[in-house]
Amino acid sequence: MPARPAWYKNTYFWIAAALLLLSISAFLRGPDVIRDPGQKREGGLALWYLVASVVMYVNGWLSHQQTVRLYREMVGDAETAESKPTEAKAPDAIAPPNPATAVPEPSTESQTTEETR
């Protein structure tokens, strides 16, 4: 059985948190906190880090939801298989065919056999 998914194991959340902290520190102390050496000075660097933080958080949330869904499908299938033994059950009654969906049988007039050739 696979391990239960946990949000803190998803790296997207950790990257989002780091970007958020860098963005907050750039808003408080100025953009020089996050500017790389030699990088040209541009306005809005802290805002870009904040946007990147939101994008990474959304990626983490989507990734985590998909992992949880897959885990529930796997565990649900395993629990169902363990709790309910598979039994072949006979149908209670055979339903009559639906004439609207029935496939018409080919007519005998259009069939050619070796005898009629």
C-alpha cells in the first residue's frame, strides 16, 4: 500500500514559501535583497517574486489534489477488494431486447450462395 500523501512533501509548496518570503523581504527592505549581482536594475522585482509564489502555490495545490485523488482510487480499490470477495452473480432476469436498438438481420434475398450462382 502506498504512503498517504502529505502536502509538506510537495516541493512546489516549499518553493512558493521561499518566493513569498523573498518577495516580502524585498517589499520591506528594497529590491536589492533579491537582485542578483550584475543584474540590471528593474522595477517591480518584488512583485514578480510574489506572482511566481502564487503560481508555484497553485502548481502545488493542483499536484497535491491529483496525488490525493490517485491515492484514494488506489486505496479504495484495495479496500474494496479486501472487504468484498468477488462472487459471480447470476442475473436475476434476462431483459427482452429493445426493438429500437436491435440490429436488423440481413435478408435472405440479398445473400448469394454457391447454389444460386
